[in-house]
Amino acid sequence: MIETQKRRADAPGLDGDAVLEVRHLTKRFPVGGTFNPKHVHALNDVSFTIRRGKVISLVGESGSGKSTTARLLARLMPPSAGEIFFRGKNVLKTEPFRASLSYRSHVQMIFQDPFGSLNPVQTIGKHIERPLLIHKVARGRDVQARVHQLLSIVGLNPPEHMATKYPHELSGGQRQRVAVARALAVNPEIILADEPISMLDVSIRMGILNLMENLKEVHGIGYLYITHDIASARYIGDETMVMYAGYIVEGADSDELMQHPAHPYTQLLLSAVPNPHAGLATHAVEARGEVPSLIDPPPGCPFAARCPHVMDVCRKVMPDPENITTNHWVRCHLFGPGKAPVDQPQQT
Amino acid sequence: MSDVPTKEPAGNNYGSTLLDIRDLYVEYETARGPVRAVDGVSFSIAPGEVFGLAGESGSGKSTIAHAIMRLLHPPAIITGGNIFFNGQDVLEMNQAQLEAFRWSGVSMVFQSAMNSLNPVMKISDQISDVLMRHDKKMGKRAARERASELLDVVGIDRLRLDSYPHELSGGMRQRAVIAIALALKPPLMIMDEPTTALDVVVQKEIMQQIEHLKDKMGFSILFITHDLSLMVEFSTRIAIMYAGEIVELAPARMLFDDPLHPYTQGLMNSFPSLTGPRRKLTGIPGAPPDMVSPPSGCRFHPRCDRCQPMHTRVVPQLVEVKPEHWVACHLYEADPDARWRPR
């Protein structure tokens, strides 16, 4: 307990609303054989806090470690290092091998693929009944009533009719609503949403995001919203964090991040988003090249090889997070002591 | 312009026409009955133009692309219409003509382009294959030389010539596929969701490269995607498809600044913006229709908030309500100024 207390004290930003906190989370996957052991550095030193009734967006390219973060938080696999605090309790210490039933009910997950995450031979009603029974949220006659209530909360009406349908009878958007209802069944405090709209048709995406937003306001649920679409990250996220090659390189209030991106990678990402208000050629992409290999990478900042502002120190040390304004931090040597901020790109 | 038949917005105002699709119908035979995936679609593409075809999954846009290449196989059947390429009807071509037409007339970059390379062939061999197949006189050495030129053109290092696809990143594989599509300098390239599987930074690089190549080599592009922002940035004209029909067709800027069809307006209201005030976006209620039994009248009517009783019975025609701006919506039939704009 003393250990936990001490860690809590040096954990930044701890307050009453903090529900789930991760500190220095790291994940390595072993690859290669016995004689040539190597490691994929999937996640490095990741720290953030998910608060009650807040959405924190995590943006990054494929392979940057976004889904690994969600899977570690859902405790589908153990981290290589770091801590996860749920309401101040170091859950990796208190329940080291398997997440407790209570943790699993407090932290729920929605997956990307609404076609793969539902069982094709079970009715929608059964999908939602199951968590209710396992977590003993309801029993007897209450189960049916609760199932119908959950279905109407997520906008699947009439619920009596929808509960008898099978997944193949529903559209992608409706299936994703079932996934939300299933997560909601156990009264979670946190929902980890891993690319929940990227496989849906454009016209129904906003419906799912608005549903999530509504649940946030009504039930005070906190979200980790994982996406590769930075515009939707801003749309729903109170805060946005940018991930690159296993590191979270920048985090800020969403508007602040979009208006004053500090990390060169964030600037690159923002300049690459299609913008119909301008032509293709108006703002040139400064950096070229591709994401480096994550197998036993060299020391230093992973963006160094592509960075237009690279310095010697970048290839040697990965900088620590540096606050640049309130609620805006960045991991970049340009913002270390005595360094002036780089030019901001023109915002339209 | 007024004498152009209502179902054929063929006038592209660019003088000449490279590809002209007239009243195309494609049906799929399914266990539940025939599905009309493409229902009387007409449009034309001028030389050097980038024509965007946008719509949700199942709207028929990829089926059109495959029909142009004559790649449709049963259960898909072209049941009506014409596809003229440089005045010649693609649907009438025999096997020998088709072989000459494919790749040297029109080439295609597929949706899953990253996986459309042969995993056990070197990149150089895959490019040479296309070159030697179409030019029987071309030798191995010459084909290899041309292959390395093509890699230069799309921005891949020549040293990668002898790489296998798995040794390349997703972006490089996509560039290699574009190199193959460019190999015979076709006047028209069909790009079906060319960058959907790629990250935005790579997407931007590749789209800039394509734009650059297009300006240099002067080919036309039929650009298919569901990403309207990218399409508006990249296209000259855009056609919006819904349930097998073109519901709106206009120059890209006009469509973006002043969308007329309620469906297009809904799509525009489905993309959050990076800048400006955060506002609530509603998307479009409901889901795309089941194509086995599509809604009567205007197919969008079950999802439309301006639907009137007549709209559920009568099919609207695609008409030119302002110069170059075509829309298939009853709201504009009586009064072309019946424009309703979302806030």
C-alpha cells in the first residue's frame, strides 16, 4: 500500500475525476529465434489519464501502437513494464495474473470490426444478455427488460423486435450499436473504442460518434477513442494525443493541438489531411520517408530520420515530455530548455 | 445544353470526349432475385480530366469501374447501355480487341492494390511482364530498362527493381502498382480507392505524385473513393452515386460549395473539420438500402428529411438545374432555386 501511495503522489494530474491512469506503460514482443532473440518495441513509456465523462483521443498511423495500448488497458495481455491504476489502485499488483470481474466490468472495449465481433449464430438479445448474467447485473425477469432498455438507449428500435434478429440481418452501423449496447450492459466507467467507425459507411459514422458522446454526457463514461482520422479525434475528443512508433509524442486539448501543433510529426500529420478548402499542392509535405522498423530500434527519437528539424541530440536520447502551455505537452528536443519553438504551419 | 437528353449528362464542356458511358445497367443474379447494381448511369470523361465517382459501399461505383474494363463475370451481367472509348464501344469488342484495349487503353489500380502484386515475382518481372505481353518485339533487357524508368517515375529507388513485394512497404507497393498501370501510357487510368489502406502522410505523397504525373503525361483519371474531402481536392468533376444511380454531378468546387441533393448535403455533413468551430454533425439517419428491393420513387426518400408523398412514387430524373450542375431530386424540378442549405 505504501508503494502505491508513493506512486500516486508522483503521478501527475491525479484528481477525483481520474478513473484510469497509465504510467510508463511499455510493451515488447519477442521475435526471432532462440539464437537471435529480438524485440518489437511496440509501446514505450506511455502515460496518460482517462477521466470521468471525458474523451481522450489517440491518433496515429497503423503500427504506431494504438491498438496495443487499448489491449493493454483492457488487460487482454500483460505489459512488459509500467503500471495501470484504476481509481488509484495499482491493478497489476493487486490482480497480477488476470483482470478481476470488477475491472472487466468497469473497463469495456468496442472493436473495429462490427462484422467479426458478433457471433453469427446468436441473436442480438443473447449478445447483450450474456454480460448481464456473467457480471450478475440482472437476473430473472429483469434480464429481458434490461436488454430492451439497452437496445433502445443505443437507438435500436423497436427493441423487442431487434433483440430477436441475428447479426447478418443488421447493417454495419446497427451492428456497431449492438457492440456499444453490449459494452454498456455492465455499467462501465471506461470504454476503450478501437477505431469504432473506420469500417462503417461515411453517412452513418457520425451517428455512432454522437451516440458515444451522448453516453458520455448522460452516464459520465470516459473514453479512450482510438483512430487514424485526426478530424474525428477532434470532433469527439476533449483531449488528443498523437502516437508515433510506440511513443506518445504530443498531447493537448484537442483544439489547442490542431491549432498549435508543436511536434514536427503532428505538423506533418495535420498538413497531410485532405483539405477541400485548399488545393493539393498548397502546403507541401516537409518530411518524407516511412515509419522506421520497431525491431530493436536505435536510441533517440524515432522521428529523427524524417524530421526536418533534426539535431545531433535527437539521434541519441528520446526526450521526456515537456509542458509548453497548460494542458499541452510534447516530447521533442526543440522544446527542451533554451530552445525556441519552431515555426507554426499556416492554418486556414 | 438544354437539348441534351435528361438521362445523359454527356456534355462535359471540354470539347472532346475520351470515355462516354450511356445508360449503363448492370445486374447481379442473387438467390433472392436480381439486384440492379448500376441503374441507368451516364457520364463522360474528357482527355486530361479527373472524374470523381463517390458513394458508399454498395452504391455501384466499383461495378462501373469493372464494367469499363469488361471485368464483370456472372453473376454480374451488363444488361444495357454503351461504353464508348475513343468512339469505340467497349461492350462490342472481341477478345483480341479487348486484350489490346486493356492496359494500353485503360489501366486500373485496384482497391486492394497492396495485395494485387504477385508475391513470388520480383517487381521488375511484374512490370516487364506487362510490357512484353503487349509489345511482342520488346526484349528482356529493354523491358527491364523501361521497368527501372517507370520506378523512377513513381518515386521508387531503382535498387528496388529486384525486390519482392513483401520487401516493400505498403506505400511503395502502391507506387509499384501505379508504375505497372502507367507502363503502356494509357490515356485513361481507373483508380478504385487507391489510397484507402494507406496512412494519410503516405496518401498525400502518392496523390501529389499522381497529380504531377497526370500533368506531365496528360492521362485522364476515373477516381473512385468514399473520401469526399480527398475527392474534392483532387477531381475536376464529381458524380455522387446512391443505390446504383447518379444523384448529382457537378464540377468539384461547385459540388463542394453548393451541394444540392439532400444526400450530398448529408455526406458533406458527415466529415468533421480540422479547423473552425466545432459543430455537431448529424450524418444521415438510417442505412443504405437493401438493393434486392430498393425503395420506390426516389431511392433516398426513406432517409430524406424533405421527403414529400410524391417523392415515394415517382423516380426523379437527372436534370441540369444550373450550368454544369446536374441533380436528380424532385425538389429542384419545379423550382431550381428551391435550394435548402444546412447551417
